Amino acid sequence: MPYKGVSLPITKDQLNGIFKKYDKDGDGKISKQELKLAFKEMGLNFPGLRAGRAIRHADINEDGYINEEEMGQLVTYASRWGVKIY
């Protein structure tokens, strides 16, 4: 079931939970592919395009991945699309 609406701010614990849920390979960072799958699961249109844009926006250290420190930036950016975090 797609998530819609916005529920911010979210806590550090919630951020960590989201990060762990979508870090499928457990390497401590979220790849574009993992983010694409997450956005698809959330019911967003064009998950691949959105994943690329989100990585470019939130990837502060420019390594091509989202780490735990960058997760807040990612959530803020994704909230523009009506993603609701539970």
C-alpha cells in the first residue's frame, strides 16, 4: 500500500529504523538501487529517476551513497513528494 502525506519531524530512532530497513545488504549505506526499491515500495512514480535525484541532493560527501549522517537530508528531500514516514 502506498504511503501518502507528510509526517515530519521524525526522531533519530525513526531515521535509524528507516535506514536499516532499506540498507538491504547491511553495508552501512544506501545505494541508488536500494533507494529505487524503497521508493517503489512506497508507491512513488518514477522511482529510479527520483532515487538519482535524491542521491544527488542528500549525498553530502559525494560518494554515491546515503549514509546514516545523510539520512535526514534524504528524508527532508523525499517529504516533498508526499512520503509519509511511520
